[in-house]
Amino acid sequence: MKPASTYSEISEGALLLHQEIVRLAKENPEIQSLYKGCQLLFSPLLQRPKILLIGFNPGGGYYNWHGKIVEEFEPMEALEYYLNNHPLAEQTKSLFRQAGREEDLQHYTVKTNFYYWATDNVADFNRLLKLLPDELSKKIFHIARVWTKQLIDTLRPELVISEGFMAFDEIEVLFPNTEF
């Protein structure tokens, strides 16, 4: 399957789950305070990128900056790390610069997260999942694995870099016969 059609299917599914969380947030102030929206890609969608960066989940930056939840289901024009200044972006650019691979980062990288649903941090994400109905929480947990594997298999990046231990632990499960 082509990356654009795979991405379109994933995006449609993520939108439906996002809408369900938004509906629940209207009835539950605790869900509303934790949930910062949904975003799938933080870069253009590239076939066979040199690098695929995968974080755990989007943070609350958009919400904190704009005062509303993020609802972004389309790829970005450029890698988000070059559009905004924040600690992870600066750290990542610096590391790639030091490695002599900044051009790869800027022009040949796709950036996503294992979970597309934004919270301020991992602890808040786990709290959010506990507050959601059991069936929805299990669906998010399961579908994130399906979609991440589909995205990796479809894009076929040269290199997958997990941004942090939590993301690594999630990705590692998807490839049981691979040495890391």
C-alpha cells in the first residue's frame, strides 16, 4: 500500500477516536484538563525517509501556546523542529548537527509519535487512559501498535529513532525478532 493511502486510513481512524475523547471531555472536567488534542505527523509524509523519529505522544506545547487543543490530521510542510523552538527540537538539531547529519534531519525525516493523543507528559497520558471507558482505552492501546507498525512497514525508513525510553519500549514490542 502507498504511504498516502495508509496514512489516510490511519488519520481517519485517529480522528474518530479524537472526536470520542472530545465528547467525553465535555462531560468530564478531569479528562478535559488532561487532553490536549491529537496530531499524527510533525513533518511531511515521505516515502523511504532516511530517518523516522518516533516519540511517545505529543506534548501540550500547542495547547499552551494557542490556548486550544491541537487537531492536526494532515502532514506538516516541514519538520516541526525547524518551525518552533523548544528544548527537544533544539536538542535534536544539535545532535544531528554534531553528527554531520542535519541535512538528513531537515529534509529526509518523518516525525510521529507512538500515541497521537496529546497530554503534557507520559504520566498525564496514563491518567487519561485510566479515565476513559475501558473499551476506548484498550482500543487506543491496541490501535497505536497496529498503526505504528503499518506506518513503519509502509514508509520503510532507513533508520528508526525512538525519542526516549518509553517510545523505545513500545516500538521494540512490534519487532520481536530484531536486534536493537
